[in-house]
Amino acid sequence: MFFKNKKIVIFTTLSLLLVVIGYVTATKANLNPNKQIGDIVDNFNGVNVYYNGGVGHVEGRNITTDGYNLGLKYQCVEFIKSYYYQRFQHKMPDSYGHAKSFFNPSIASGTLNPQRNLMQFTNGTVKPQVEDILVFDSTLTNRYGHVAIVSKVTENSIEIVQQNPGPFSSSRETILLKKANNGSWTIEKPNILGFLRRS
């Protein structure tokens, strides 16, 4: 009995170790042999989107010449802040925070988010617009959440442009959009918190 239990403990320990090693490798390493970290993979309205490899890879902080923090290089936050900085000369009062922290659940939909100096809308209220910042909540595999820019809006879908979606994912993604009978609009993805917009 002792040897049987010992084998189970060893097998379980080795299995967990392999899972941890696999997770760290998948999120930190560049598993795509066709791209190098820092490669330009897309461009939206003159703002480049860069390849980051694994979603957890960190290259260092990107600071503008006037001292504004754009975020960690090649992460999703860096792209949306670079986009708003280059397109609109917009500087967020709070220049730090993980992606999911861009949405403040204590703020009423349609009012100002003072940390970002942008209007905040909860998913399931108004229709998103091109150049809104879409904010995703955390998931089991990504505790920091995600942010992207809305690049196209139709009557039944939106397209987003994003940085750091993973080593084999596209910088563009189409997500279904649904209008309810009461006139409200819902982006049909379960972890979308809402979006931010210039006033």
C-alpha cells in the first residue's frame, strides 16, 4: 500500500510540474518560428501593432520622450495607449494598471472614468464605435484581462485590432454584436466588461 501511494504522489507531482512548465513556456516564450518579438504585424490609422510571442512575455517599459508611460512593450495595454497618444494626444491621468483595470465597475455607464479621462460604457448598453477601447475581464489563463481598439462596426458585428493575442492568433478579430428589442447593444463575448470612448 505504501509503494502504491508513493507512486501516485510521484506521478501527480510530475504531472503538475509538466503542466506548470508547459504553461510558463506557452505564455512567456515565442513558440512561433515565423515571427520575432517586436515585428510589426498590423497597423491601424498609422499606429503599428507589434508581435509579442507568448502573452506573458515582457520586454521592458515604453516611455514617450515627454515622460508618459505607454506600458510594457508589446503588451495589449501599450498598443491602446500608444494609439490614443498618437491619434488624439490623449494621456490617461493614471498611466498604470493591467488591462482589466481600465474598466471601473463602480462607475455608471455613460459617465466619465476619471482614471482614464474617457467616457465608460458597460457592455449591453450602447452600440460601440470605431476607435473605442474594448476592455476584457480576466480569464482562467489570463488574470490581467485584455484591451483592444474597435476597428470596424456593422449592424451585427465588430472588428477589433489588438496587440499580444498570443503567438498564433491574429491581430484582428470579429465578434458578434446583437441589438435587443429595448435598443441596447451587446457584444457577444462573455468576458467583455465594456468600452471607453473619447467625450
